[in-house]
Amino acid sequence: MYRWLLLLAVLVAALLGLAIGVLNPDPVALDLGLVQPSLPLGGLVLIVFAAGTVCGLLLFWLMFDLPARVRRRAAGRGKGNATGLPVQND
């Protein structure tokens, strides 16, 4: 089931990208200081969307996923016993 949903999401994203590219063919000059590339507006929109998605996923990983992994690893190392209380060595 998961594979079908993923395939459907990829197909919808590809169709939306194609529609955006076809509906916005006008060239746009992007001034980046040293270089000034000329791209179609649809391509530029898709590039900016992809860059935003990558930045958002990176921030999610840095702020939520990575600290949770560190906490789980630290909790696994200092387990003690099954009750959660520290082990007393006599």
C-alpha cells in the first residue's frame, strides 16, 4: 500500500512540475551578483521550491530527529536495570 501511495505522490508531483513548466515558459534573468542566468519562470519556481523543501527537511533533521536520536542513544547507554533505577554495585 505504501509503495502505491508513494508512486501516486511522485506522479502527481511530476505532473504538477510539468504543468508549472509549460504554463510559465517566459525567460527570467536572475541577478546573483557575479553571474546572471536566464531561466524559464517555471523552472525557477521549481528550483526554488525544491531548495526550500531541502532546507526545511534539513532544519527538521537538525532540530527534531538528530536530538531525539542522541537522547535515545544516551538513554540506551545509561540503562541501569529494568526498573529504571540505577544499579547498585556492592
